Amino acid sequence: MDGAAQGQYDYGFVLNSSINDEVCHGVPSPTKVLKGGDIVNFDITLEKNGFIADSSKTYLVGDVDLAARRLVQTTYEAMWKGIRAVRAGARMGDIGAAIEGHAKRNGYSVVREYCGHGIGREMHEEPQALHFGKRGTGLPLREGMVFTIEPMLNHGGRSVRTEDDGWTVVTRDGSLSAQFEHTVAVTASGVSVLTLRAEERGMIGRMNAAAPAPLQR
């Protein structure tokens, strides 16, 4: 199993590391030193037998304040709200509406410039999976479709900008941002999470239950 991000679009690293107000595509650097109270997202893309999968998780570093913990928790829940909307016959808008609704109910904004995407032989394929939308709209989901669900929620406004390095995307107002991501497949019975983590096993069997807390020291 190999890291698929390195070399894609001339990117020089095997993963993205996005800290605090960095929304996505943060570039690893020896000058970036994590400290207690930070939140950091690690986004990694792996290739095995010619097929690619994409996954990310936001971690808490040391003693993180309640506002940051709540943002991270809500983002994780929003991802699972989107995953629960996946089934054959549903529509892409159902996923976006589930994510956006959960974010807004908790007082957060959803980044619109970046979205989930089809994935398989290539890292980025059709279709796009928006993290906002209206139920009953968008592309119908069919068995066998594989795509990512990767919501980015901001503590403040949804506007973002790209740093001078050409990669790192940050919140325009300097507020915290968090992200979680899984690669999913539409199945005859609903959804399969292809990048399920060890601590999440059994999650699919409890799809109607509350999302488990990801917050670990």
C-alpha cells in the first residue's frame, strides 16, 4: 500500500497536515511545531492494487479548549450524517443537506469551495459530492458508485483563501476549521465505508445511533 498524494498535481508530500485555521491542503514543514491546544487534520490518500482511497481525521493536541473540541466533534458527526444519507436511489443533495443542516444547527459554516469526489483508479473522478444542498436534488446514487465524503466546518464564516505557497487553504477570518473524511461505496443494502478505522468498527451496524465520540487524548 502506497501513499498516492505525493507527486499528484506536483504535490511533494504523502499527506496534508492542516493546523487550526488551515482548512485543507496544509503542507508539512519542519518549522510547523504542534503545541498543546492545537487541532490538526491529517489527510492521506493510499493506493493498493491500482485503486485509491482517501481519508482524513482531525486530532486534538494536548489540552484543547471546549470550543475547539465541540467544532471537531460536530464535524465528525456531520460526516456521519452525510454517510447515513447514502443509499441506492437517494440523491447527492440528500448528503449535502444532511451535513449542512447539522452544521448550521450547531452554529458552524460549511466550506463550499472544496467537496467530496469520485475516486477509484484516479484520485479525483466524477461525481462531485457537495457538503451543502437540498434533499431530493442532484445526481441519483447507484449501486457501485464510490466517492468521498469530507466536510470542512468553520467556527466562523465559510470564506477561505489560499496562502502564498499555492496549497494551504485557510479561513479568511482566522477562525478554526476541522475536517473528517471517509471513502464510501453505494451498496445494494445501503453504504460501505471503505476507509473505516479500527475504533469505528460496528458503526455501520449502528447507523441509527449517535455518532461515537472521536475525541481521544
